[in-house]
Amino acid sequence: MPENEKQLRQVKIDELTMNPFQLIGSDWMLVTAGNQKHYNTMTASWGTMGVMWGKNVACTVIRPQRYTHEFVENNEYFTLSFYPEEYKKALSLCGSKSGRDVDKAAATGLTPVFDEQAPYFSQAKLVLVCRKIYRSEMKPEGLLDPADDARWYPEKDYHTLYVGEIVKVLSR
């Protein structure tokens, strides 16, 4: 059976052998939150994974004007999901179109799966189900290099940082 046809299965986090720098920074991820009636997803290439407060965590940042921001704000759980290379075009669309205007699942062919905690898409090769445990609005005075403020925030639309405890890992 080809790799992308294998079923996602729950695995222990210590079984993971992935490179988070490759997954997040190069391959990208979808950040998804909501429920079966109302959800949204967006592509992200900024985030981290590690241990904080004795918990396995994943962090992501979302600008306040992004539609997904309200879903992560209003739900206890969100997912970070990662895809094989052949889905890069779908992820590109999910990062360039707003769910306010486009049904991203229909436009990309991605199939939503409604986990009891948060949605993700069946084509994923890895899914991290995260329970929000911290959020913080980024502030310009926290940026110690003024060049970063000028480069990344010309519109002064600072991200909200979300730290999620990884409560479930699904992998192929």
C-alpha cells in the first residue's frame, strides 16, 4: 500500500522521528479549529515544538485578521497537520484565500475529519491535536531586533501566540 494510502493511527509522541524545522518551515502545516458545523483552516510556516511546563507542546502564531484566529480563540482545541509534498498546492491555497470567502475543503479536495476535539484533514501524514494552554498577544516592545518589527510587521498586525499541549498524535 502506498504511504499516502495508509490510515492515520494514533501513536505515542516518543515514536516520532520527524524534523520540526523541515515540517514547519519548509513543508508548512495547516492550523485548524472549530467543529463539524463551523471550522476553518490556514497554512502556517511559523511555529515550534518542545516541552514547556512539563508538557509536550506545539506553538503557532496567528495574525488577528486571519479568519482562523477566531476559531482558535473560541475553541479549546486546535490541530496542526502536515502533508505529503503533493498537497503543497492545496496548502498554498489555504494560505492565500480566506475561509470567509472560499470553502477551502471544496477548493482543494481536502477531506475534513471531525475528531472529538478538533478537525483535521484525512490526507495528512501527521496530525497533532493540541489543547490550548497559553495565549499571548505579541507586542512590539518584545521584539529585541527593530529590523524584525520593520520586516515582519509593517502593518503593526502582531500575531497572537498559542501554546497547545499535544494530547494526541496521529501518523501514517
